[in-house]
Amino acid sequence: MAHCIVDTAESILDREIPVLDKGFVRLVDYMGGDERVVQSARVSYGEGTKTYREDAALIDYLLRNNHTSPFEQVVLTFHVKLPIFVARQWIRHRTARLNEISGRYSVLKDDFYIPASEDLAGQSAGNKQGRSDSTMESTEAEKIRTILETAQKNAYSDYSTLLEAGLARELARINLPLSLYTEWYWQIDLHNLFHFLKLRLDSHAQKEIRLYAEVLFDIAKKVAPRCCSSFREHILEGVRFSQKEFAELRRRLENQQPEKTKQENIEKTEDTLSGKELERFEEKLRKGRQI
């Protein structure tokens, strides 16, 4: 099969899609699309392209059964501008190739992220690594934004002063805050992008990186729409039950049966959920009802 040209992907090449206050994502290049996935999966049979319906069914089959290698045939390259604290979360996904702007070679730009007032919230009582759902009052939020902005301006002013004094760029940068924007080229195959999106589109992920993940997913849908549709159906909006959770689900379904059968099944059930396990199970059921 010759080089894949996807018209919807071509239409957005090099277009900056804004994220946060000063960030962006743009699709620099791509290799392959839906057709590349199905052709790769069928290579051992030597068969040509099938109908749209058959291709979609094959993609569904591959995703449902964790046949991941055909999705690795599709590769996307992104240019991303993002705050350093988002980059540090992002870099935990070690299945991509990237090249980041260097503060040793370049004078860094005076670009910092300041959260919008509606994104400022206190520490969550139940989540040790996240913010609460209730936002701060407008007066308090503006005070915090002012503190952040003042600290950023002072840090960059000191950075500029150190550069003017002749200090090496690699040393002058060390007091700059995590809110500073950085840029990189990030290249990843579709299989590993789906893994990234599964984690970073989750409601438990920090909002700032979720916003980037949403844009990445929108771009991926331009490159491989059928693959992305199947990913949403079977992975992103699907749920996985543990052994205990499945036993609890079966117990609840059996409780809807006639009284005699219900009593027999209750007596047979040994696995029960409580505490955090029950909370996680209920959350999965709520997710299922929202789809």
C-alpha cells in the first residue's frame, strides 16, 4: 500500500490549536491512518482493502482483543507549547520520541501560565494529589492570581539580570518556576497515544493536562477516525471490573430474579465490597450510566 494521504489530517497540518492561556498543539506530520492499520493487520493474508464496514469491524476486533501492533503503524508528530509542570507529568509516558527546547542554548521566553479564576480551588480532602471541586471566591482568586503573576515577573526579571551580568544560560535559568512555558516536538504511534489518552482524559487527571489530551484526541480523530471511534467505544468509555467487582455486579443482577432464586444466589456469594472498593465500583457504574 502506498503512502497514506488523509484529507482531514492534511487540512489541519501546521495549524496551532490553542490550549490554556498561551499554549498550543499543532500536528506537524503523520504517517498512516485507518487504512494503514487494516492493511497491516491483513498483511499475512495478502488481501486488499475491504469495505468500510469490514474495515471498521476489523479495527473493533483488534482493539477488543488487544492486538496492538497494527496501531503502531500509525505515527503522529506534534509541536506542543505547554507549562513545565504539565510537561513533567507528560514525560512520565516514556513511549514517545521528543526533543525539547533547551535553556542551555536559547534564552527562554517570558511566557508563564496563570490559571483562570474559575480553575483555582483548595486541596481536595479525599484526593491527596488533586484540587477540590469547589472553586475559590472571586476576591480570593484574584489575590492568588496577582501573587502568581508578581512572582513570575520577579523571577523572569532576575533571570534577565543574570544573563546581562554574563552568567551562563544553563545557570541563569535555574530559579525559573514550573509555570514557565516550554516547547517540544513529540512523536508517538497510535497505540501508545491511545494509552496516553486513556490516562490523561480520565476525570482524575489534572485539568491542565486533560485539556491538552482533548486537543490531541481531536487531532487523532482527523488522522484515524475509525480507530478513534473504536477506542472511545471499547476503551475510553468502557470499564473494567476486578474479580470482586464482577461478583458484586453478578449479585446485583441476580437480586432482580424471583425470590427463591435470589435467596439461593445470595447464599452462594462470598465476595463483598466495602469502603474504598465499593466507592470505586459505584463510580464505574455511574460512568457506565453517563455514556
